[in-house]
Amino acid sequence: MEENRLDRFEKMLTAVHEEYEAILSGMEKMKTEGKVKTVTYQQMLSRKMMYQNILSLYQIYGLTEEKEV
């Protein structure tokens, strides 16, 4: 059972990283297009902060490497 739990944790961590990177690239694209004042950009900024907080919690509890965020 513990192995299964660890596998699920690793999948979640990978998904959080992938989503965080997708958000960052989407925001960068919108910046280059001059769309930083749009609602979509603001929503992405909010999601970025949420995912940063999740990754920070993983760091605080020693579950990831220091340079994750």
C-alpha cells in the first residue's frame, strides 16, 4: 500500500510541475503579445501563485529539491 501511495504522490508532483510550467509559458506568451491586463492573464497569475504555494509546501516538508519553485 505504501508503494502505491508513493506512486500517487509522484504522479501528483509531476502534474503540479507540468501545470506550473504550462502556466509560465502561457503567461510569457501573453506578455510578448502585450496582453498582461487581460482577465485571462490575471487568472493565470492567480493559478501560478497557487501552484507556487503548493510547490513551496513540498519544499518546506522536505519532499522536493530546494530549486523546485
